[in-house]
Amino acid sequence: MLSQSELLHLFKETRKDSENICSFLETEDYVVQPIVDVSPPKWHLGHTTWFFEEFVLKKYAEDHTLFDENTAFVFNSYYESVGEKVVRTDRGNLSRPTVAWIYKYREYVTTEIIRLLKNNTLSNEALDVMEIGCHHEKQHQELLYADIKYILGNNPLMPEYNQQFEENPVQDFEREWVDVTEGIYEIGHTSEDFCYDNELGVHKIYLHDFSISNKLVTNSEYMEFVEAGGYDDVLLWHAEAWDWVNTNEIKTPFYWHKVENKWHQYTLGGLKPLNPDAPVTHISYYEAFAYAQWKGMRLPTEQEWEIAQKHFDWGSRWEWTESAYSPYPNYQKADGALGEYNGKFMVNQKVLRGASVATSSKHSRYTYRNFFHPQLRWQFTGFRLVK
């Protein structure tokens, strides 16, 4: 557990980082919500602020005065036990509260949290909730990058966000196959450092022999699949995935564009020639599975990934696994509204492991269990193969 002074530093750093991400936006960019999965940037700024006011200040700060009585209604996300909220699809319809208002709200809550930390000796329970709040905001920082990219990448002008953001680092080493022998292994979070409740419960698992790639699948490798007609071969796809491909006319990874007969990719730095050596990204589980079938291989399970990860240079892409998102043995859901944080989503989703170029500092670890529905691909997702 972090000390109170360490937590103060983490909190101030985290709040500043969110605002730095948004500093490259124009005011109009803050409001857009093109699809249900993408939230307006101003909503992220407001929601992460509401989290601290709702779960920290209201409970642990004496005589706290709400900044506005409507903040919970506007900025609650999925905490059903907390009260009514704006429907997720309507977040982009809110011209008010304004961006300027939200920054004042952030300043107010940030100041109150700093005062609370500086002037009080807080219980371990309060410090735990505050640490969760910091990591919750770090999750939204990653969502901010992905949502901003979707907002700008679906603008016909495909404007740049920031030329300094490097989203396509190349794994400049030879592909090797890491052999793991069958046996009983332990997985789960073991250190005293922060983790989410879905990582807890160290337990034994049995693995058969397998060989896993030390490199992610690259753009050039995936392009072979595209040009070989992989999106037209029904035998490579799950039935549900085949419906998705045809209903949505999917033919390439997200953000790929052919310009003058050459492949390009929309990046946060604008439209760029596709780098063939970079790991493929913005891939759904459906596509990763189909590619693996085409290669005569498969995706790793999350348990295989965790056992083999020390041999990887992981961290540039969230990596799809073959594992369904489900509780570990003896999983304990937290009491109250924070119990809605992870447990309620353990159905119809796939686990992703690792981290991505958009993952915030101090927020990655090899036991992290991210999860998404299998059709989603607006995040920085990729994959590696097992044979």
C-alpha cells in the first residue's frame, strides 16, 4: 500500500496527465460521440472527477459541499447502485455542462482531495479507495487516447492529434518460439503493489506443452492474410464473427486506407504510410482468431500468456487471448458500489493481456486482466500466436 504522501504525489500526477492528454484538443473535439463505445473527452474528464467526489469526498471528507447537485446524474457511468444517470448513448448530446465548467469542477475536486490528504490522517480503507481512483483515471486516460483517435480518425479530414505520440514501435528482433513444458503452474497477483480484484486469488493451473511466439504479428504478416482473401473465407471464422464481417463489410484492420494503391494507416499523428514492420493493431478478437486459423495455429490462453510473458517484449499492444473473462477461484467482489467495478462484466467478453502504447505510467503489470467484447477494435489491440 502507498503511504499518504506517495498517494498525494500519484494523485497530483494522475490529474495533470489527463489534462495534458486533452491539451492538444480544440474545444469542439471535447463534445463528439460518434458511436456508443466512444465517449466525449469532456465526459471522461468529468466522470473521473465525479468518481473522487462520490467515493472519496462524500464519504471521508467532513462537511463536503458538492460542486453541483447534477454531477452524479451526468457523470455516473455504470454504477447502478449509486443512482440515475444519463444514458451512455446520450453523452455526446450534452452541450452543457461546458468544457470550461468541467475544468472548474476538476479544479474544485482536485483541490479538495489534496486538502484532505494534507490535513488528515486517513484510514487504510480511504487510502485504498483513493488509490483505486487514481488507477481508474489512468484507465480513462487510455480510453481518452483511443476515443480521441476514433473521433479524429472518422473525421473526413483525418486531422492529426499530436505528432509526438509514437504508436507503432517496431519489435526489432528475430521471431523465436518459446517452448513451455507441461506441468502445474501458479498465476495471479502476488506482490503488495496495486492490482484490481480480478487479479487476486493465486491459484494453480495445469498447462500442456506449447510454443508461443516472442513477437507480435506484424502489419506485413497480416497484410498477407488480407491479400490472400482471408476476409472472404467462411471456414476461418466463427459463425458470429462471419455475420459481423459481412454485416459491417469488414475487409481490413481498423484505420487502414488504400491511397493511390498503397496502404496507409490513420494514426494520432495523421494519415501515414503503413509501417510493415510494426505490430498490427486495432484488431478484433474475431480477426485475430481467423488469422490464427489461417496460419494453422491458435491464440494463447491468458494462463499461457502469463507463464511465458517473461520472454516477451510486451507493452505496445493489448493482446487478445483465447480465454473468456471469468472469475478466478475464490474471487471476492468488493462490497457496495465499487463491487460493480469488475465482477458484473464477467460474461461474454475475452481477456486481453499486457499493455499498450496508450497505457499510462505505473499502470501495467503482467497479471493485469483487461477485457473487451470480441468485436471491439477501437483500442490498441494486437496478438501473438501459439503452435
